Amino acid sequence: MEKRQYGRTDMNVSILGFGGAEIGFEGINAEQADRLLGSALDAGLNVVDTAECYATSEELIGRTIARRRGEYYLFTKCGHASGFDLPDWDPAMLEASIDRSLKRLRTDYVDVVHLHSCSEELLRQGDVIDVLKRAKEKGKTRYIGYSGDHKAALYAVQCGAFDSLETSVNIADQEAIALTIPEARRRGIGVVAKRPIANAAWKSGGKPESAYHHAYWDRLQALGYDFLRGDLSESIGAALRFTLSVPGVHAAIVGTAKPNRWAENARLLEQGLLPAEEYEAIRAQWKAKAQADWTGQG
């Protein structure tokens, strides 16, 4: 699998990464998680991304692939209390959350800790950033980052504190392509694309049941991309290839709880990046039809 230098860090990341939300929220067991994560690593994937609030995700990762820790870069997020009797973003809670993540993940360190979509106001106060800096100084994380969108993500990029940005980028969510990613690229910040296939919100041909996917469904109806009317696998592949064609994006994290999905995902990328004319056509359609309130979706 193709790898890219992750900004100014020493990490060469696979362009396809594993997003750990689904394994936590969908209730799979350790045996299923072991097959899924093992097959992803075997396919050449080397980025595993999770968070403290993804239910059992961190524990499953720790129980199944901690023994292969040298084969992948491990990213997690902090910010939500998720069981602590302290408010979200409290500095003491954040420190305890990072320690808990390391214990769950069965590792002494992670490669990146991201702040999990906190507000610009909190970022400007600085306390939450200081917690991550201390964690880096103590060797609990090699790098620190911000996960989020819109103006808060822009401040995170511009403030100079972070090595990494996770932000939403896809055919239905292109604000970051102009707002934050060019600035991140100039500053040598690694960029991971979240929700890179727009949750495949078009896959059923009707409005998705999950309200989490409704914004993308509504946008795609307005955007009217012709390629979404064809074969589903090909349309998902085109959507993923679009995201990975964005200048400054180093990797895209895709979540799944289906053990055979990684071979399928790898096949979607066999054609490489989108041809320039196809990429620019998608961008042109966005620029012509996107509404002012179509900001990044966390």
C-alpha cells in the first residue's frame, strides 16, 4: 500500500488507515476484532485511529494487536469525560484520560494524541493544549494534534502547537480543502481525512436511517454527482480516491466492523488517484452548488 511522509514527523503512513469507531460501537467481540485488525495490518495498513469515547474500541485494539505494536502508528483522542466524574475538557480529566487510553491500548505510548473537536475558545485559553504538551514531554505521545473542523481547526493549524490535524474531507464536505489543509501543508502538519467516503450516504438509494448521515445525503442530492448513479463499489472507490487526491492529505481513515473489508478497500485504490480532470470536475461542482452553511461535519 502506498505510503506518504506525514508532514514534518518521522512517520511514513499508509494512505488508508483504520478508523476505530465502528468496532467499539457495533459490539463486536475480541475474536472478530482480531481478524479485522489483523487482516488490515496484513494488507499493509499502518495507521490505527481511535478515541476514548468510542465505547470498547481502545480495549479491543489493546487486546488484539498490542503484540504487533511495532507494525503500526497508533492515534487516539481525548476530551470527553467518558466515565470520569469530571467535566469534558477539564485538564485533570484529560491527563487521566490519556493514562487510561495507554492502559486500554496496552502500550507505553501512542504516536499522536488529538484533542477531540474542542472549541476555538478552549484552544485559545491554552489549558487543553498544555496537557498534550506535558504528555509529549513525558513520552506518553510522540506527537500532538487536533481533530475537528471549521474555524476551530483553522486556529489549531495556525497556533503552531500541533503536529497533526484530523478533519472531515470528502465529496460532500470540502470546506477544509480551501480553509485549513493548504495552511497545514505550508506548516508541515500531517493531515488525516475523516469520513473520507462521506459515510457512503448514497449507498441505499434513499435517505439513510442514521441521522448522522443526513447532512451528507442532503448535500449529495443538491450536488448531483453523476458517478454516484453507477456501480456502488466503483462510486465508493471514486469518492475515496477523490479524498486521497486532495493536496496535503496524507491518509484517510475508514471504519468498518466487517473482517473482509480491508482487501476490498485495498482494491478500491488499485487505480491510484483520480485523474486531474475528474478531481477538478468534482471540485467545480462543489464550488458551483455548495451553500454557505456547508461547513465541516465533525
